[in-house]
Amino acid sequence: MRREIPLFITFIIGTALVVALFIPHEPFRELDHQFSVWFDIIAVFAFILGGGNLLRVHVDRITRKHPDRIYSMVTIVGFLGTLLIGLFKFGGDPGLTGNYIAQGTWFKVVYDAFFVPLGATMFSLLAFFVASASYRAFRAKTREATILLIAAFIILVGRTPLGYYLTFWLPEPLQFLHIPNLSSWIMSVPNLAGQRAIMIGIALGIIATSLKLILGIERSYLGQEK
Amino acid sequence: MTFIEKMQAIDRRIIFLLIALAVIIPMVFKLVIPVRPSPIVQAIFDKIEELPSGSKVLLSFDYGPATVPENQPMADGLARHCMIRGHKLYLMAVWATGEAQGNITIENVIAKEFPDAVYGEDYIQLGYKAGNQGLINAIFTDLKGMYTTDAGGVDINSFPMMKEVNTLPDFDLILCIGSGKPGLKEWVQFAGDRGDIPVSGGVTAVEAPLLYPYYPKQLLGLMGGLQGAAQFEAALVKKYPQYKDVSSGAVILMGPQTVAHLVIIAFVIIGNIGFFVLRRREKRARTE
């Protein structure tokens, strides 16, 4: 029964949601709405599971005296500190019933003083690594790599106002060589064709996997049978 | 070791330093390069412009602090334009960090530039709810069922601008500023397509190529990265020159980005010259 009940629930809900998409009338419309609401409720509990898992992993690293345990300590202090400040809405008005991120709350201070600069720093590092990687790896070794290199070159210049000023003087018959036009063409034609192919492939894969789940052919999500 | 060989084995810290200088120097000297709106960005501006005053516009903040330099000017620009046109602006977030970013737009744009705008009548912060695309699916049929209060915990039915809004199809336009999943793509799939609601917005430069397949039928326009934000600012200033001083955050940042791109291009060219010179030398050595 431990396997049959989840299989039955998956079949019923999966079938109802598929039917609701094609027949948006009662009772399927209401079923679709109720399932969405329950999905949102379950998603909230995922935060608790995620938090619990984060604590488990890092407490384990500290107790095992892992060489990098100092980072785990910072993670736990940061996590619990932010959680408590947010839950009890310290500094906020009117206390527990107010908005956790309103002006004046400690959570807002933590968000602005720690989370914003740390997040921005992490993303900014990308520019340095992209530059370094471009220098070392972006080589015209083969014909395909050369085409990729030329496309990247046009997109890089086309993504700046400089692209316009470099080739705006081109006469009308040669306007297709104007860098912003070339950049736009690369994005709207070859890129679009590739993206569509990938998206259609992914969609077909999702349909196949979903059908296998609904029909009970794919059962790996249930875990191993003892 | 020859000069070319030395260049090929250059310490990456030198590359890091040059990139840092490429960003810092244009910022210090306030290098501003004029930006022109492209058709894909102009389409968003035109849509907001052609909606009758008082139209209901949903603006979803689906990003976090990591992508603020790209995303925040987009959100500020869209909010500014909606307020100029007198649209009702509904702010929400599918990302946990989005609500704080929405508050920044309220503080920096709405409160400062439109002091006469009344909360609950002209704009409202609905805040964040968990559920990702499940949330979009749920509010499609019952928005007030999910948002029983605004972000501040006040009863949703007490706000005049919420009286005519019960589902997503009640909105005239959905705008999303995103930097990942769930984001603009999910708004197209779960709201725009399903309810035939116009959807538009902006995403980070790395995500923009993924959204081109939806343009122009399912996505009426797209701001891609900082350049997209700068182009929207340029379109806004062209029509409303009185906002030139406040609507220039992305345009100013385009200077450092342009120089950084040029430095990266220079690195790629130098790297390839070195590669070809060394390859030719190797071939010559083999034949000798």
C-alpha cells in the first residue's frame, strides 16, 4: 500500500490537471485551482525542509571538525540570526503583525547591509572570470569555433552603444552589415532556431516523463523498495 | 621565453586588474555614451504609452540583489513610465528577494518622483508568496484567495484599487523583471498564453537569448540586460525629457560596460594572435 497510494494520487492529480487544461469548465477548473493552492501550501513547507537540511549538513561539518568548518559556523549564525530577526520582526512597527521587510526593521538592515552587497559581489566576480576565460579558451581552433568567435564578437560589440557608432555610416544597401542589425539578426534567427529546437526537445521529454509518472511506469520518485 | 609566449601565459591577476580599471575609470570620469532604443524595447514603451490612463498593470519583481545593476533600472523605468501615464501599479514577487527590490522602487521612484500618488489607490505592494509558477497558476483564477492582505498585512479588500481585480485576466498588462526561474518565461506560459494577457518585461543579458522564441507574439517586447534597461530609459527621456536627470541610471552604467566589453574583445584578439603565431612556429619547427 505504501507504493500503491502515492501511485494512485499521482494518477488522479496528473490526469485531472491535464484534463483541466483542455476542458476549462467545472469541476475541472475548480480542481485545477485547488491543486494550485495546495501546491503553494506544500511549497511553504519546502522552506522548512530546506532550512533543516542546511542545518544538518553544516552542523555535521562542525562536529566532524572539517577543515572548512569556520564557513559552516558563519552559515549557521547567518541563517539562524536572519531567521529569528525576520520571524519576530525586530524593530518593526507594529511588531509581529507588521511587514518583516518594512523600513526600520532589523531584517531590512540585514538585507541592505549584508545580503545586497554580498549578492552583488558574487555576481560581479563573473566579469573577471569571463574575461580570464575568454583570453585563455576562446580560440579559433576549428571552423565551428571560428563561427562562434565571430558571433560572440558581434554580440559583444552590438551589446554596447559603440556598435552603433562604429558602423552607422554604412550606406543603405549595406545596412545589413550595421553591427546592431547583425547582432539583432544573430539573436533573432540562428539563436532563435537553436532555442526553439532545444525548447521543443525539452517539452517532448517533459511530456514523455510526465506520462510515465502518471501511468506509474516511472517509479523512482517513490524511493527504493525494501 | 618570447613576448608572445609570455602573453599566452599571462597571470590572470593582470587580467582581473585591467577589467577592474576598465570599470572604475569610466565610472570616475562619468563616461556617458548615447543610447538608442531598439524595436524590441521600444515595443514595451509603446504598449505602456498606448494603454488608457488608469489601466491596471502588474509588475512582478522576480530577482535578487545579485542582478540589481541590470534589473533595478528596468523595474524603476517601468514603474516610472506607468506612474507618468497614470496607470494603476500592482507590485508583487514570485521570488523571496523580490519584495525588497519592489520596496526599493517604491522608495526611489514612486515616493520621490510622484509624491501625490496614493498607496492603495495608485499603487500597491502585494509582496511575495511561495509557490513559484504554482503561485501564478493559483492567482490566475483567484488573486484575492492567495493575497488576502497586502505586504503590510492590511486587508486586501480595504484598498480601492483592488475592487476591480480578482484574477490575472483583469490586468491590462503584466510586466516581469526576472533573472531566472520562475521569471518572465513562466509569466508567458502560465498567465499570458492562458489568459491572452499582454506580457512583457526584462531579464539579465545571459537569459535574454532564451526568451527570443516568445517574441513578438507571446512576449510583446523584451529588455535584455543593462543595454535593454538603458534603451528603455532613452525611450522614456525622448518622450518625457523632464525625467532626464532621474531616468539615467542604466545609461550611466553603459559606459563602464562598454569599456569592459572592449577590454574582453581585446583579450580575445590578443589571445588568438598569440595562438596563431605559436601554431605557425610549431608547424615550421616540425617541417624543419
